[in-house]
Amino acid sequence: MNAYLPTYWFTWAFLIIAAALAQAASHLPVSYVKDAFFAGLFAAILSAALSKVYARTGPRFAPLIGATAGALWVVAMFFRLRWFGYPDDFEMAQWTLGTDISVHAAGFAGAALMTALVPRQGMGKALGAGFLLAAAMTVIPYGTIRWIDYQVAGPVEVVLFVSAEVPAGEFPARRPGAVSVVLRPEEVRFLKERLLVVDGPGGDEVLDDQGHRFWPLWRRRLTYPGNPGGPVRTLMVILPPGLTDTDKWTIPVHQEPDGLALALLGAQKKVTPFGKPLSQSVRLELKLLVQKKGEATRYSAIEVQTFRLSPVGDLYASITTQGLSAEFPATVLEVVPSAKTEVKPRKPRPNFGPAPAQK
């Protein structure tokens, strides 16, 4: 039993410390450390069960066996959550998969090196060597993962333009309390290079080749859970009028993380992109919901979802935003009575007293 305990305690302690540092660096929820605390109890059992294998293999190949076992353990737990876990837990596991693999591989490898060196160097030197190896294996992959997340998984900002049937010289009114979208100077310059932008009574208006007028309806920034930040990709989307059926568009987001892009949507899932080079690894899906009332058809709502694909599959959790309005709110009018209302004579009240005497 004494041969297994050092391997067990080393692995468990390292997993907890690494999880706490990752939580502080990546702004992950506190539950991430709690989950690592209880998950490390079982992960350390696997590491301790390989103690005799580490000792027989020697310090040259023991870290490789330990790193392989740690990575396989994380992959097994990932599929367990995918098949039997809750959706929120699986979404967080998607985001932290790379970090979890690097931490577990480092912890198992450090414990393996320590176990293999104890008969040769003693506990003190073996413990120091195992800790240095585990720390080096954590810092290098985790730093690379952080850099990739910063460049690839930054926020995506969507600005939706819609058209409205209003008389010339007017603009669609909003309900009291609705947030008015103001285009940034760089966005106005970007639009003017590709479409006709005029200064109307309600702000900047975009005109297409058919004379339709478009106004920015809403701006939403979609951020991944646990995202450390990064450059924001801004995608301006123009939704055409006259759509009669529910439709869904898949829009590739531009490749440069700090640029602007424009997408003109059309019927039958047609997308006309403008701007930066497109990236197939980052895409946006918009689903328009149309509500029909008799012969009238109006936009009901729009669902926005972002996807990011890694070289080994869709490891980043997708973000879904539902219930966003796809049209300008109707103007709220208050009926004010006119001051020149005709006053009708009041009818005489009924008399229930005795009848007047007849002459």
C-alpha cells in the first residue's frame, strides 16, 4: 500500500492545484475547481494503479505511459458526459477539453517519473523531478491553448439590418425603452465602400440596388463560456424584406479576428459575403421564424448560433441566442380626445314621482 500512496497523493494534489490556476487565469466558474476536486479522487486511483508499471518501466518511458493514461482518462470522461451527463456540464467540458488533457497528462507523467525515481534517487529528488516535469508539461501546452483560444475563439458581434415600410423622409419608430443601435465610424466607412449609405432622419440608412432602405435593428455580442477575451469579429447582416417562409442561412465568418464583414441574405439560403477572407472554421447560423396571420406575413423572431471547428472536430461549445426580434416594433399610439368634440344634450332623467295634474 505504501508504494501506491505517494503516486495517488501526488496526482490528486497536482490536479487540484492546476485546476485552481486554470480557473483564476481563464475566469472559469468556481464549480470547475470543485468538479476537479472530486474528479481527481477517481483519476488518481488510475494513476496509483499503474505504480508498479512505472517502477518496472523506469524513468525513461514511465512519463510517456503516464501521459497517455491521463489523456485517455480525460477522453473517456468527456464521452461519459456526452452520453450520460447534463447539457451544461457537457458544454463546459467542450470548452475545457484541451486544458483538461494537458493537465491530466502532466499530472500522470509527473507522478510516473516520481514513482520510477524513488528506488534510485530517494523520495526528495524524485518528488522534485516529478513536480518540475508536471509543471513544464502544463505551462507549455496550456500557454499554447490559451493563445489559440484568444485568436480563434474570440467574441463574434452581429449587427442585423432590416427593412421597414415607412414613407419617404421618415424612419421606423421604436417602443419606449428600446435600445437604438448606433453604427461605429469604421462600420459606416466599411458599408460606404460596398453599398449606398445615406444620412436619414433616423440616422444612417443603407440602400440596396432595388431601393430598399435598411436600418440597424439590434447588435449582439456572442461570447463563449470561459473565454479569456480576444479580438472581436464583427459581422453585419442585411435581412431582405418579403420573405414568406422560414429559412436558415449558414454564414462563414471572416478569418481575421479584428476585421469587419458584411453578408447579404437572400431567399433559398443564398448568402452574398463581402469583406475579409472567409474562415470555414468559424461560422454563423441564422434561422428566421415567420409568423402568418391570414394573408399577412411578418417576421416573428430570429435565432442566432455560432460554431467553431477545431482540426479534430467541433470541440468548442456553440452559442445559441433565441427570441431576438426580426422587425422593428410597431409604433405605440395614444388616443387623445379632440378639444372640439361635439357635446350632445343629455337626456332628461326619468321621473318616478306622482303624475302632474291635468288641467
